Amino acid sequence: MDKKLFLRRGREDSIKRFHPWIFSGAVKNADSDVNEGDIVTVYSSEGEFLCKGHYESGSIAVRILSFVDEEIDEQFFKHRISEAYRMRKKYILPVFAGEEGSVYRLVHGEGDSLSGLVVDIYGDLAVLQAHSTGMGKSCSLIAKALTEVCESVKYVYNKSLSTMPKGKYAVEDGWLSEKRELPLTVSEYGNLFEINPEDGQKTGFFIDQRENRRLLQRYSEGASVLNLFSYTGAFSVYALKGGAAKVESVDSSLKAIAQANRNVEINFGDRASHRGTVADIFDYLKEAEDSYDLIVLDPPAFAKHRNAVANALQAYRRLNARAMEKINPAGGMLFTFSCSQAVDRLQFQQAVFSAAAMTGRQASILHCLNQPADHPVSIYHPEGNYLKGLAVYVK
């Protein structure tokens, strides 16, 4: 039987506007036996039913799953995953028609009314990440639903160890189906990439940059390209496909650069003008003597929470200024990104503006860049619009 949770007087307004989170300050009391990850039925102070969701003892006390009084069970997960798959099959997956081993995000948390859950599809493999204790406890139900709903999915891997709340529920990365041979090779707009969720970051690949990589390809013909925080070289592969004269991938991880070199090799053999370099990015920009026609800045999140925003913005300013100084004096492009949810779009744009002013160079925004359509943002949860980018012409 679901546990009960009551809100303080007047704190139900955000729920009635369908925001999917209830913060701890709004909670009046809950059943004494409620545990981490339990399903709770939430009521107003007057006893009015409001919603159901997963309970957590952090700042987000409840991640809402349903605004109607329904069972959160195997059938519930199957229905929600079916809805997510149906939307993508109708509106998103046609762009991958004819591609074997297509890559896309099937579940994007609140954007698919499954707060705390991410599922990425790599051909016949689904990789899930639970970001809440409740989703961590539901992984077996989710895996079953994935194999029943998605025609292509035969294997499911749980990659939740790094994303679960610490110390609340024991979870290990591992297979929720029979084990698949890894790495697997997948196709994205005709470009091939090796994926290994067992030892890669996130679910094994940064799917959210797919459309931005495709845009970069259009600007790459004849260009000298510097891909910073390159990870496994996806932007580099697209630049080479677009006809770049030379590409350099730079990352602090030796393993990432080795995989970037491998991804270039499986697409172009040994004929590509590509170099992988292991280095600290700030040190590299400080010491590099070359200039480039096109630079990609795709750093990890500098601010994972709001009290880190000021330091993050300072880091974005320094980093972008350093990169702009390395753009060809005759003019070139900077593709720059922030994946920090706590940094909003205007703050990021102002940081890039400040970077341009620091260098004294002229800069014009050609494109405002976002996450792709398979990372939908609930209109009631704008926080889900986490990826911000600018394609800037610097002269």
C-alpha cells in the first residue's frame, strides 16, 4: 500500500501547474514508515489528492510520476515507455530510416513524464540510468518494459552507479538481460562510432550533440579544426566527414583519445588528417601556437548546483576567451556549449559576450544551439532544457 505525504498549507500551487518536483520545504509530514524510493500519495493540507511519486530525503522530496490516482507498477512503466517510443517513432526516428544501429534517447526524465530516468538506445541495446532511489528500485520493471515495447531492443544495461543518490540504495552497474558482446558499432547520420557503456561516460555516448555535430559538418570544408574536451571524437569525425583539412582532438583522458583515434579509423582508415592529444585543456590553449578556422568547446558541467554558478561562469569566460584568441585572425567559427543545468541560457551567452570583450575581437552569433528533439523538455519543467550552445563567427 502506498505511503501518504501531506503538504504545508498553500504549497500545492506548483503541483496544480504540473511541475514534476516537490521540494522538501513544502512537506508538512509523511507516514513514519516511508523509506527512500517508496511510492507516496501526496495530499494537500486539507486532504485533497494531488499526485503520486517517488519519495527521497533530499532537497527534492518527491519526483512526481502521475497526477492521477493510479498504480505505479509494471503496467505503468510499460505504458509510459510505450508513449515515449510512439512519439519518437512517429516524429523523430524517420530521420534514421535505413540506418542499422541507430542511436537515440528513448526516455528523457521529466520530458517523458518519468522523472529520474534516462534511457538511451544503441541499436539492439538499451542503456538506462536511474537518477533517483525510486527509479533505482524499479530497474528490473523498466528493463522488462523496454524489451517488450521496443522491437529492436534485446539487451539492457544498467549504468546507474554514478547517477544514483549516494549512500541511499545499493546499486551496481550491470546487465539486466543476457550480456551483449561489446563494444558495438552504431551509426549516426552515416558516421560510425564504437560504444561501450561498461566503461564509457554517461550511457556510452553524448547523444544530445547529434544535430550540433551535423551543423558543424557544414562549416568544416577545408578548415583546420580543434575539438576540445573531445571525449571519443564525435565532433572530429563529423568535421572530417565535412572535408576538414586537419582535425585535432584534445582531452585529458588517454582512454578517450584512444577511442577518438579508433572512431576516426573505422570511418576513414589511415587516410584522415587527424591527431589526438592528451592534455589539460587550459594548459593546451595557453601553450598552443597555432590558430584554427573552427574550434569546438564542449566541456563537462562546470556547475552541478546553483551555489557553483558564479565560479562556473568565470570558468566559461576564461575558456571562451582563450579559445577566441586561437581563432584564425582572418575569421573563423567557435562552437561553444554549456551542459550545466544550473546555468541558464542568458547567463551563458553573457559569459561568451564577456569573453569576446576580453579579447577585443568582434563576434556574431550565427546559431543558438540546443539538445535535439529526442531530449524533449516538459513545458512545465523548463529546467530540463539543460544544453545551451552558440555557433559564433569570430573575426
